[in-house]
Amino acid sequence: VYKSTNEGGENNMKNSKATKFEGWVLLIICGVIAIAFPVVSDTLPNVVSYCHSGNTTVKITETILESQEIRDYSIHYVTDNNQLIYIKTAAGQVYKSTNEGGENNMKNSKATKFEGWVLLIICGVIAIAFPVVSDTLPNVVSYCHSGNTTVKITETILESQEIRDYSIHYVTDNNQLIYIKTAAGQVYKSTNEGKSWSLETTEEKLPHLGKKDFPIRDIVAVQADDGSAVIYLMGNDPKIWFSIDSGNSYQYVELEKSFWRVSVNPRDPYKLLAHALFDNDYVSYYTNNIVDQEFKRIDYDLFSEYSTGLPRWSINPEHNVDGMYALIARENDNRFALVYSDDIFQTTTILLNSVSSYSLVHPNKILIHRCVDMSCTYMNYLISSDGGESFEEILFPDENEDMADEKGYQEFDTSEDSIWIYVSRTVGDPNAITEYGDLFKSNAFDKDFVRTLKYVNYPYVNRIQGIEGIYVANQYIEDEHSVNKVKLNEVRSLISFNKGGEWAVIPAPEKDHNGVITNCKVEDGCSLHLHQGTERKFLIWLYNIPSSLGSIIATGNIGHYVSEKDDHMHTFYSQNGGLTWKAIKQGIHISEFGDHGSIIVMADYTDATNELFYSVNDGGSWVSCEFSDKVFDVENIRVSQGWDSREFVLYGSHHQNAILVHLDFSDAFQHGKCSADDLEEWSPTDEHGKCVMGRQVIYKRRKEGRECWFGEEHEHVSYHKNCSCSLDDYECDHCFERLDINSECTFVCTEDPLEINKLVLEGSICDTDTDLRQIENGYRLVENNSCDDSSSDAVSKPMGYVSCDVVKPKPNVIDVITTGPGPYIFAFILLCMAVGCVFFAYKRNRKFKDFISYTFNIGRISSDDGVADYATVALQQGGSGSELSDQSFSDNSL
């Protein structure tokens, strides 16, 4: 670990091994110099800078003589070797240089040996009090100048070290505290944003450090509510060092076994959950407060043998602060149960059985991969929106022949109130290509998914941050005649501006990086394709940040399909969320944004380099800057977590040494800090004439060409107004999708045709050209879309389509009566109606009832005498004989 106390600046990168003995040595040397050369104290201050052109350099030293004026005839070069120069100013003061006017040598000789003794005493105190000065690592300071702007560069070499990107930790909100762990397990700390560094892996700082060749396995660093940083250093020896004061001091805890994973409680940075490996078995530990320096083993034997099932903290704010989830093994079952505990597994609640894996989504969602069979060959997908109290199965469209053989699920994005899931497929020859699958997204209820894109070339899927609703994905071209169903060598890039509702190819820039017309037109099948080529650095293919208002740096090629040929790969830039693009550099570059997007920095990624390019006017112009006299491989460029700083750290490797280059862009702007006059209103709608997500969002951004900076406290201001609904505001409904990127939403599920028949519009006919019929369902409003459907020019929800082969037309009455079984059904209905009418009249009309009874001899009541008349029956029922007046009966009839 190395330390710098001046932003990684010159003569301050230290490896702290000096002793006070070395301090005394420095005292003696310093004293001798001070007494022997007392004029040193009278050297005038100066500033050194450099001009670079290719691999050549001009060194510049500037000295100010305050309140003086120099006339040409008063400058005297005295000696043949040009070293000695005298100057007499207009005020009669004399200055001398003994190195041709070079740095630290323009003197006004008034110093005495007394001043030398004073310097001796001061130097001695410093040497004894700060003995580590002698252990400072060498570094080089240089400058890049462009007009009247400057970038300050400080280069430091860490010998025999290697830095990996995931081992750099920006800890605090103010960006000052940075930790780095090298590949050799050494830890370095900076307390001023990388301007200076200190080695932390020393016996003086980490008590009982022990192992020196690879002392630290991992770093976990978080910020507490009071602003202080809590640091955990996991040792390869069974120890963990921790600091609760931002790394000013460390304590340690002895462990049974070295931890290989540690997670900090999301609501209490002093609570820790850790896991170790004992004889291929995972064991979990926790501490209620790291200050107690005690870890307790979680005594629970049923945890899953897989690391993904080990206990993890709940992120649900309604849960107990000690709440945890885990997968536990069930007896005689290869599947696991998801459990919850809020008392460190003293008690548990089983939430769901037959679980393969799960993931937590803020604040209270749980996504579940659940086994369907005992071997977990097949899985379904469930979601809980209440922390596990209830689960619902996610409804993917019914599987048809091109939605079969899921290999697995991958949650791609859970922002913007939707869940995006990539489902990998095994189709055709599984060894023919790496992988492809389908991209699904949910509505607000998270359980009703639609397939927004098929044959996706994963992992080339990305959400553009800063402007809502924009996604980019790569897709294999479909080939229905291939066993793989796609053309393996033909991949294209697509972009969506309405959250996956519609996709389109990306128009290519009008000119290439040399300013030559590309002649690449969408109507000719030519477009821009974004990808990383043969490199394995995922972020190089497309990179942007939340606060850049749609600025994107991407790598790719122009043509009909993706091409990984080196001479086809270029770097592109978009300022408007991917609507239009510029080609800015040849080859692949690694990039970074700073100061909320006002600074863009990039460097060559494929070849060793010592040159970077930067822009401080939103890509309007790019400045070249030589950052080192050594050509080396750049690994990455980093900036603060919020991308709000003007100071960057570029790092890479050169001859097995790590190189840290601190880049300070504080003086790289023409106009200073942005004011209200530097900003203007801008909306993506201004670029393409369309609203995004049903609204026109208006942002405050810098005026074109204005070179000013925002500052760390800046927040982009925006407001919006809703637009009338248009076709762009709708997406395909559940069980519908676009068969290609330019088609209508068409039914793709395998439901009962009789059910679909209910949705077919009255009077719709089959289109013989498309073999499709209109249907009432098929579209829905894109989630979070706020378009106004009540305005006069609003577009109503479109109709969907279904194949004529799946749905038969709704029959009319004449067809039912005259065809097939229609006549028989009709006759049966008429018979039933006739019988019903007779029965009704019989029950309600007395005369008709008498007629039927007389005609068909019904209604006769037997008695002991043989026949009883109606009068007898009426009297027996409590009736009156008068009801039968004017009626005469014989023995044989009523």
C-alpha cells in the first residue's frame, strides 16, 4: 500500500518503511546544505510546465519578479557556456542565474548563514517528526495545455503491482476516500481523491499483519450515517481488520477460518455477515457490532451447500434490522426451501418450497427460480411483492415452438417500475453459437410479461441512463430454414425509445472519424452496430451515466451487420440518447464521464498508449493530451461514484508495474463554473419531434460550445408536460408481439381458438395478403407512460392481430341454421319452445287447462267410489262449491 498526501502529486507517493534513524540522516544532510549554501533560501519561486508534440517536449519555467521591469539592454549573458546571466531591472535591482535562467536559480542574494541555521533547525524538526519523507516514491508531474486551459497530470509507479478494476473503492460521498487492493493483496488508501496515497498493509498500521506476500483477500467499505467510513479488510490469514474512523486506525479480530465473503447490513454498517469454507462446507458467522470484536457462528446445519443459498441480509425496510433470508435443504429432496429469520435463525419461517435460487429487488420484491421436477431440470418463475408473504407465478406467454427449452433466467433490469428478464434458449444445435434467447418485460404488476425482443445476442442489452425509456440490444437475424433458427454470422443493433414497445435499427453517422461521407442508409440495410469486438471489456461497447443527459460513448462498426474486424471498429458518440451519432475516433477506446457529464475522457484500449482525448464541450471538440513518457496498456479510467468530480484516476500496467495517473481538469474550462446564462432548455423531443414515454421532458443543459463546469453539488433541473397519445405510446399486450421490428402486434400464444374467437371484431375479415384478422386485444399503454388520451388529436389504442388459421370468423345466424348440424339444432329449439308455451298456458289459463284435461283425459282423481269430481277435490282442499257454478258433470267426465 502506498500513500499520497497531495492528490497523487509529485514526490509524495510513499512506501512507509523509514525509521527515525533515516530522519537523523536527513537532518544532517539538510543541515550541511543549509549552512554551506545559505543562498538556497533566497531562490525565487517559479512554475514549471511542459509543451508536448508527439514524442517531443518543451520544458517551460516561469519566474515572477514582483514590482520590477526588465529592459532588453539590461540582460547580460556573461560566459561562453551561457550559464551565467545577469539582469538589472529598471528599479536598479540585480538578479543572477547560473543555469541559463532555469528553475530554482533566479536569486536575489541577501541570505546569510544565520538563515542557513534557521533552515537547519526547521529541516531537522521535519525530518525527525516525519521520517517517512525518505520513503517517498518517485513520480512525474506534467501538464497538458490547450489555449489558456490546463490539465495537471501526476504519474506514480507501483513496482511489481497490478491493479484490477473491481478492487478500486470510492467510499465516501465527498469522493475523498479511495481504497485500492492490488492483485498481490497490498492495500493503498487516498484521503483526497487520489492526490496522495498511503500503504496500509504495514505492521505499523495493521497489527499482527503476519502474511506479507498476499496479506489481504478483499476490501468492503461503506459510509456510516455520520459520514465516517467503516472499512473491512479480509486477511488471507484468519483475521479481519476493521476501521471505524475512515482508515485512521485499525483493529483486528482473530477468526476460526479466513472469510471469503463478507456483507454489511444495509441499515447498520457495524453489523456484519460473513462466510467461510470448511472442508468444502460453507459456514456462516455474524457480529452484532464489529466494535465488540467477536464473531458468532450461526448454528444452523441445513443451509444450502451452494453459496447462492447462504444467509443474506433483508433489504426490506419493514423487516427487523437483523432480518435474513436463506435457502435450507429439505430431507430427501434435492430442492431447497426459502426461509426468513429475524433472530439469526433461532427461529425460521418457511416462505416457499422447491426453490432453486432467488434474488432480492429493492425495496421488498423477491424473484424466485422454482423447480418443477425433482431434478430441477425445468423451472418456473415467481415473484413476491411483499417480502415473501405471498408469491405469484410470473405469466410468460404460453409456449409455442419458438418459446421452448428455457436454459435459465437472468434479471437484466429492475428500474423504471418494470422487470426485464432475459430467458436463454436451447434451440437447434446448442454447440453452434454461444447463446441467444428472448427478452421479456413486465407491466406494473410484475407478473404479466410480454416478449419484447427475440433472438437476443446476450449480454448486449443495455438501458440508457439519464433519459427514461431508451434501451439498446443486439439481435441475431432470423433464419427459419436454419436448425438454429438464426443466421449465426449476422447480428444487428436495435434501439427502443418507448421501453421496448418498438425497436428500430440505429442510423449510422453521416461521416466517419476522418470526415468522409459514409453513404450508409437504413433503407439500403446499412446502419450502426454497437459491440465490443473480440475484447472482453464489457463497458467499452456502450457507456453512459445517469447525470449525463443522454451522452453515450460506444464502440462498433458501420455496415449491414456486426463486424469484429479490427479495421472496422470505431468509437462513436451520441449527445441525445442514441438518436443521432458521431464517429469520433478509430479503434476501441475506454471512456469515463466527470462533473455530471461536462468532462469526457477516453484512451485507446486495444494498443499501448500514452495519449488520451478529452472534451469539455459535449463532444463538440476533442483535445489530445500526452499523460506519460511511457507507452503502456490502459486498464480503465475512474472517477467518483456520482460522476461529479473533475479529478480522474487512469491506471494500467507497464513491464509488470502498475501505473496510476491522476488527471486534474479543474483548470480545463474556458468559462469557469456554469451560471444561469450558460444554460438553456433542451428536450429529446426537440431532436426527433416525438415525445418519449408520453411526455416532453425539458432539461437544463449547457449551451452549445459553452465550456463551464457544474460542481459536485449540481443537480440537473427538469420538468415535463404530457403529450397526446400516439402509436409510440403503446406496446404489445400479453401473448402478443411484433413478428419483426416493423410489424403490428400479433397473437403468438397457443390458447383455445374458441377463447380467442370471443375477441375477434364484428365484421372483421381475413386479410389474404397478411393472413391476419383484427382482434380487440393486442396493445396496452407502455408502463409509466403519461400520454393524454383525452385530447382531440390523441390516437386510440390500436387493434391487435391474430392468424386466420387460429381463429375462425364469427358465424352469423343464417349460417348456423342452414349449414352443418344447424337444422337439427334449430328444430330442437322450436320443439322446446312449443312445449314450454303449452305448459305455461296449462298452468296459467283455466279454460285451456280444462280443454287439455278433457281432451287427453288428465286431471282425474281416483277415490274409493271410483271417480270424484272437481267439486269434491275443491272441497277437500278447502275450496268452495260455488267456484264450480254453472258447471255440470257426468259420472264419466269432469
